[in-house]
Amino acid sequence: MATTNIWQQFKALIPEGVRIVATITANNGNGTSQATLRDGSVITVKGGAVSSGQKVFIQDGEIKDTAPSLAQYEVEV
């Protein structure tokens, strides 16, 4: 049964969990990889199919897909 609550319909469009962009720095060989976040911190994530130096999308501690290498700008308002 479809809901008529517009807020619930809107929430259904947004994926669950936080998605972040990181750069893979090393594959650990056990199904995990080391990733460096934009702020410089290093985390271990699930997934080892991406080679070092590539940017990836990480969601819930797991590599979801490769990310494009785009220019990053920081603007202060």
C-alpha cells in the first residue's frame, strides 16, 4: 500500500547511510583496503577490487563504486 504522507515519500528518495569520497592508498590483501579521507585521516574499509590511487564512494564502511577525479573547491561564506 502506497503512503500518502509526502514526507515519507521524500525520505524514500534519499539513500540510507552516509556516503563519503576517499582515495584508496593500499589494498590489504584480505578483502579490505586503506583509504584516505579528504581531511587526511586514514580508515580501513571493506573491498579490495579498486587499485591504489583511485577515488571511491564509501558507504557504511564498504566501497560502493569508483568516484570521478574532479577538482575540489572550498568556499567560505
